[in-house]
Amino acid sequence: MANLSVINQTHYDCIVIGAGIEGSATCYQLTKKGVKTLLIEQFKLGHDRGSSHGQSRITRHAYLQKHYAMMMPECFETWARLEQEVGTKLYRNVGLLSVNGPPYKDYNHRGGNLQDMNKPIELLTARQVCQRWPGFSFQPEMKAFVDPSGGVLYADRCLKALQTMVVKQGAIIREEEKVLQIIPGKHVTIITDRGRYTAKSVVLTPGSWASQLLRPLGLYPPLKLTRIKVCYWSEKQPGMLSNYPCFYFLSGKFEIYGLPTSAEYPGLFKVCNHRGQDFTDPEETRTDYTEDIDQLKEFIKTHVPGLVPEPAIIENCIYTSTPNEEIILDRHPDHPNIIVGCGFSGHGFKLAPVVGKILSELATGEKPSYAQLPLRLQIFQKPGATAKL
């Protein structure tokens, strides 16, 4: 797929750095407009060093933050269009069950946003949940609702579909090419270990490597790296949970999500802790963190007794998060033709179609389709500061 020929100097309308889901979605939107685009990735396409790999992600209309909830209808529409364009199924509609303990923040806000948007919602008691899905067990004080639109995105297919379309629409993808320097100017210069390029605008979607690229440009958003253990659990009774909905559970003790994985690992159910182990160096390849596995085992024993409380498979994913878990989509304050997309805080995949649209609009000088205020670099700016954020 990728064009791997050596290019000493080439000029583009836009260069996107980082070919994960956000960069690929941005390139998809740019090339749909006929923008001459180069997409650069430091590793092989589909690598497992970030947060876009793997076969499944949860998607839904229900969102805690209203501004993200408002983006989701267009996300669903874009995935459906992409399915038609590439002829590949990208989404499995199984619904999303949200279960919440006191003080019911998730229940009130996510459920309320669904109702405000006139989206279907089914309110359930904990007893009704356990009767319908006996593989679950929740205390009577828990509140629950179902978002019928929720389901599973086939993540690796989604990423490959976007990259297939950007090439079909005229982009060049260069993989295994590391960016060494970004030089601002009327035309931004990108120097890599294999070439030198210029562009009218540049979009940075570098995932865990954001700080390394942003600091030389005078930007210091407080990004935190977290390694999440992605765990798959066997069913005690084969097939019992295969047709269950995705779920999200929030209480004072747990923040856990799960989803059926019939296309990924038949007979296993994916259950993960939304919290993990923090680290500082994206080059670190250590994967033996196990501190959060014990909490997952406890959760399985208590709330999903239909699963064997010992993970059958353990994989890794990396979150790059901001302190308030608001994503950053913004222009550089001093160089408006450098666009930043980072800090997706564990919920970037489902938002990627609209994230790509917003970043493409910023890169081409258009007014963003969605209000940007909650998503700006300046929310981290200290009083009196000008460059460092």
C-alpha cells in the first residue's frame, strides 16, 4: 500500500505525521477534498506500539461530555459510508449496557445526553440486567441503561479501510520513516531519516510521541502515558456471552469496560480496566506490568461470574491523556499552519471520523464544523504564559 520510494524534496498541500486512527482519518478527509497529502508513519502500518492496533473497540452515542455526544451521529455515518466504499463490514451492533453505582454520574450524564439528543435509551434495574444477561451480577442499588446504537468497531479493519481510501484518493503513505525535525514557516519543512518535505500545513497526530514533537515547537501540554492491559477471558459455558452487549461499569471502586469478541478470539470476552500503569518514555517496550490484573480478576469474580476469572490472553494498549481527559485539536498559537491532534485519553478511536474532519478543516483554513472551545491547547495555559502551555 505504502509508497516507499526515496524522495529528496517534495512539496505537498498538507503533511500528516502519525498514521494511527486519527492521522489516517484526517488524511481521509483531506484527500476527499482533493488536498495533495503525504502521510508519514515512523513504524510499519498497523503496528502495536500505540493505541490504534487490535481488532475491536466499543462505539456508542452515549457520552459523558455533551460536545463528544454531539459528534457521534456523524461518526456513525462516516463509518457506514466507509463500509460502502471499501466493501468491508466495520461495525457490529450489539448495544451498550452502562451500569453505574452511586452517585450515578455516568447514568445521569450519559443517559441524559442520549435523551437530550432524542436517541433511543432503555432504562433498567440491576435485577432486570441480571435476568436478561445471567452472566452478569450487579447489586440492587446499581442503575443501568442500554444504548441500542452501541456496538463493536472492527478496529484493524477500520484503520486499513481508511488507509486504503486515502491511497485511492491520491495520498502517499510513507511508513517506517521517522520525523527528525519540524521547521515552522510559511511552508513548513519536515526532515525525516529518509527525506525532506515541505507543505502549506502540517497536522501532528503522533500519539504517545506527541511531547517529543511538540516541545521543540514550544508547546508543553501535560500529557500522561498509560499502559492499559487488554485482557480476554474464557466463558465458563461456551457461547453464553457471545451475544451479550458491550458494557461499561463505573463505581467508586471500578471503571471497567467489556465487549464480545467473536471475530477476534472466539469463545473469549474482552474485559479491560480503563485505568493502567503510568510511564514516561514511549520508546519503552516493557510489558510485564500486572498491578491492574488483580483488580480485573476481582471485578470478574464479583460482576461477571459467567467468565473464568483468569485472563486467557493479555495484550497492551497505550493511552495518551490530558489531565481532564479532554482531547486537543488546535492550531499552534504562533504557527497557525501547524495543527495539533493529541491527548485522546482512551476515547479517540470512536471519535476519529469527526476528529479527522476537524483537523482537516483546521489544516485548510476552514471554520471547524464543531465548537472547539473544550478542545484547545489554551485550556492548559497558565495565567501570564504565552508560549509554554
